[in-house]
Amino acid sequence: MSEDEAILKPFDFIKYVAESRKIRVDSIRTPENLVITYQRHTFEYGKKTIKGKQVDWWPYGEHQPFCIGRFNKTEIGLSRLWIGAAAAVMTLEELIACGTKRVFEVGLAGGLQTFLQPRQRHRW
């Protein structure tokens, strides 16, 4: 092992989840398309839109919910991640290790430029 090589890799955690839940590691898979969000109401709206079903192997439970559904005949994964780059990236690396290839982020952010004005306020 070289100095630059990671001691633990994202798939190591997936193997641990499989072992602890007594399931085959290849049964832990995610859709290639993933939508992530950080707000509860956005997650709930997305879950309803894709008719998402929570998977039983997901290790984070309701703290970071994850479900799989379909939209326009395309399988979609949907997750509400913890806020913060480090926390989000940790979970994304695990999801990518399970098969995710494309990630779409839906979120809210404040602007720093005073000349920017919001276009429309949405009520979910």
C-alpha cells in the first residue's frame, strides 16, 4: 500500500453494510441516475413524483432518506443528504460505488450579489 492510497474505500463500507445485514453485496445497488437534495420538503415532493420506495438496506435511515422510483420510464434514485460538502461527498462516494453514474442536485442557496433578485418563489 502506498502512502497516497486510501485505507478504506467507499465500497468497503458497502461490504460492511451487506455483512451486517446478512445480504449479498451485489444486491446493494443504486440506479445510474440520482437526484440529491438537502431539504425535507423537496425530498418528499420528489419521492411522491417518482413514486419512490425506500430500500431496506440503506444504512442511514430517516436521517438521510433514500428511495428508488421511476420518472418517464427511467429508474431514479432520490436522496436527502446532510448539509456540508464533506458529509454529502461521503454519501455520494458510497452511492457511486453502488452504481450511480449521473447526479443531479436540487437545492437552495443564497446569493451574494445585491443586484440579483429572485424570479419566483415556489411553495411546495
